Amino acid sequence: MTLSDFEQDLKTREKIEDELREPPRYKVLLHNDDFTTMDFVVKILEEVFHKSPSEATNIMLRVHKQGIGECGTYPAEIAETKVDTVHSRARAAGFPLLATAEKV
């Protein structure tokens, strides 16, 4: 194997590693506000994030007491879709619930 063959092989391996790398993950967060009801937050956690009733209640209480709570970690497109879904459902119900996605 010549040096240029070695360099080409190295570039090929680096390209394959780049292609196989997992996509970046984002954690979706809910933020507390003074208007969104606790029941609505639990409903969002159950329906959008597929949390059990007890897990949804625990996350809702964390949001309420600490001001923010993590709903899950997802690839970028899924995280963005979940944030958009939370916002559209909250607005339709008349609540200002805020969800954000933060790179892990």
C-alpha cells in the first residue's frame, strides 16, 4: 500500500465514521407559567411524550416547583415536532405553555 493509498483509505474511513455517527440529540423542556393548568400539562406529557400518568405527574410537579422539566431526549426533527405540537395544542386550549429544545 502506497502512502496515497493509505491516505485515501484513511479519508474513506473518516467519511464512513461521519456517516455512521448518531445524529445530535435534543432534550425537550417544558417551562412553568402562571396560567397553564397542571391537568393540561399532565395531558400533554401523556399524549405528546407518551408518559405514564405517574411519570407525567412527576414531570409536571418538577416544572411547577423548579420552573422547568425535561420531557425526553430526541433527534432534532422529532424534538422540533414535539415542541411545535405542544405549542399548537396549548394555543388551541388558550394556554401560553412554552416548550423548548436544547442540544444535549
